[in-house]
Amino acid sequence: DFSASGPGEHLSFILYKENKDTMECLNQLARVTGTLSTAYTFAGTKDKRGVTVQKCSGYRVYQSKLEGAYLGPGVKIGGFKYVKDRVNLGDLSGNEFVITLRDVALATDHETETDIPKILETSLTSLAESGFINYYGMQRFGTRNISTHQVGLAMLASSWETAVDIIMMPKGDEKPDFVAARNLWMEKRDYKECLKVFPRSCIAERAILTAMQKSKRSDDYYGALQAIPRNLRLMYLHAVQSFVWNHAASERIRLYGNKVVKGDLVAKFNPLAQSNASKVTPEDTGDAEAAEITAIEEHRQGRMIEVELVETDEQAATKSIEDLVLPLPGHAVKYPTNEIGEFYKSFMAKYGLDPHDMKRKQRETSLTGDYRRVIIKPKNVSWKSLRYDDPNFPLSMTDLDRINGAPEPVSIPDGKRLGVIVSFTLETSSYATMALREILRSDTGAGFQSVMSNKSKVETDAERTALEDSA
């Protein structure tokens, strides 16, 4: 009953998935149930390389259609309930992580394995009390030799042909068919021939080629870029903001350390204090997928953090380092009035940008900007260790394991390998990989920087997964 007096027009449900994209799962759900993919909404995309659990909703979707739907191995749905409001993009306040470090060993000869518990305790206590710099993860900038922010820089300079070339040019360390396609572009620039050989997974490249083939002008590079899905175009632009912000954050901490000083910008309220703890859901935002970037862009309209300038030393003394924010460059943000404000000018000038001149003729490249907290302190930090022999032995349990009654992993006293499972909660848009880097590299005496994974293999997700160590 979808009437006004009914329980609600939106069917809320839980999506459990292993190593699949959120949209991939929802599109599959639509196919097998004969429903529209546009009916489904979610709070944010989850890392493909992970075991994740998230709440979704379907508009005017019947529970009977979804119950029992087979979505392939590693994908389950359940917990159905009709509600009045749909799950909206951005409707979450934090993400819960369980990160498993396998084959943990000491990188120096100064400690023994008996020191690991103490090292762990010291490092994780420091993480909880002091936090970490809220850097954007390297995933934000692409995984190939050419970073996404380079495309964004060309777009902000209205160098449309350069932007197209950066997208199309050889990237290095790609499969032979990718290399051949890119080389053909560089040699002939024959749109029709290139379109035949570019793999279908090259979404941006194929969009450019299709647009150029249809265009009446051979030099309509702006039009070709507009053919790229909007979420990908935004990804290029937001990568520039992230690139600048990361460098500004490093400089801010280098100059002034972990205290608020005159000339800083601080949030007028603590977003975490106003959050609803019940909204905390297992998620990995580490991927910062293009679809989520679009979601954030749309969700933030009218919701920019309100900030104030710290004008005196006395005022600075009343502020917490957790209040400190730095701007993502744009035409609607304020900049610090201390040396960091000057840093924005000098650093961005290297790339042909002026922080105080961010408006463009094209609305899409006229970035509004935003603010991001500099220091994040994880909540609910805990850890445990297990010994094991089998390198593929699951050291942590998924929700599905628990539902199926799987036994809890048990440490083998004489196991040859050591695993460490770390749990914590981060606010949304913070990167677990950055917290992990702090755990592995923080200098706390001997420090947990000496505890490293022999194979640099990190398993992370809502419960268990493998994640690139790109930190």
C-alpha cells in the first residue's frame, strides 16, 4: 500500500556485498527483479574491493519482488522495511572499519615480537588522542602514471585539447590492448579507428572518441570533454582541490603544529557533535569513486560548513585542533590570513591558478569550494592479535559469517604468522588508508612504524578485504 496512510513509499533494505560496486549490485538487482535502477538510492558508494554493508532504499518497490532475489556470489539483501523517507546521498555520519594486517613483523632489530603489544597500544592510543592529518587518499588522484588532477588543471585553464590529450595518452603499466589503443591515438588521431580498439572499460576515452567522430568540427575538444559522464568530469576538478588541500594541510602542520593560531579558520560547530550515532554504518570511502563525488557535490548545495576567522591569540587559545579547517579552493570560500593564506597563493600559482580568481565562464569549472577538517580523531579504537599458519586463513568475520554461524577465528599459540586486527570509526569522507598510514609510520619512541606487513598486504573493509597500500 503506497497510499499516504500506508507505511511508506520507500522500501528500506540492507545490501551486503563482497568485492563489487554499489551501483553494480543495484543494477543487477533491477535486472533480476524487473524494477528500475533509478528507483534505488543509497547514502554513498562503497569501496569495490571490500566486504561492505550499507542501507539502501527503493521507491515504490514491492518487498515480494526483492525477497529471494539471487544477485550472484557474495551479494545479499535483507532487513526489509517500508519507510516514509528514502535513503539520501550523504545520509550518514561515519564509517566503521576493521583493518587486518597480515604477516606483521618488526622492521628493526631493536625490538622483539614480545614488544608488539606495547608498540600497538602506544601507537593506537596516540592515534585516538592526537588523531591524524585528514589527507585525501592517493586513490583520489588515480592509480596510473597520469593523475586525475592533471586533467583537472587543464580544464581549469580552459586548455581543452590538453585535457583530452592527458586522458588519451599512454599511461604506462597497462594491459597490451590499452597500450595499443593509446599509441594508435598518439600516432593517427583517427577517431573511427581508435573507437574500434579502445576497450569498453575506457569510459572517458570512448566518450571522447564518439563525440569527436560525430562532431562537425575536428577541434571541438570542449564538446568532446562534455561527452564524458558528468561524475567523471567532476572527479578531475575535485582532484585539483584535493591536491591543493593536501599540500596546504602539510604546510599548516609544519608551520604551526597541532594548535590553533591567529589567522586560522575554524568551524563554528563540531559536525561530529551534531551527528546521529545511529547513522554510523560500515563503509570504506577510501575509493572516493566518481559517483560519490557527484553525490557529495549535489548534497552539499547550501550545506557548506560555516567557519570563522581566528582574529586574536586569546581566541585561538579557546579553540580545539579538531575545529581547524582548510578551504578547498573555490570562489565562495575564505582563506586563512596567516602564512597559510599566502601558501595557497604561491602554491597554486605554480599551476597557473589564483585562489581568489576561481570563477570560470563554464559553470562546471567555476568551483564553489568547501572546507575540510585538518585533524581527525578516530572513535572506538581497538585492536587484537592472532597467530596463524595458513596465509589465506580469515582473521576477521563478516556479518554474513556471523549470520551463517561460522566459528570465530581462534589464535594458534604456535602459529608462524602474526595478524593484527584494528577497529575504529571515522567520520564520513575521511580515508581509512590515511589512518592506517599513521598507525604504521607514526614516530612514538620505537613506535609502531617498526611494525610493518612483510608483504605490504592490508585487508580492510567493514569487516574483511584487501586494499591497495597506496599511502
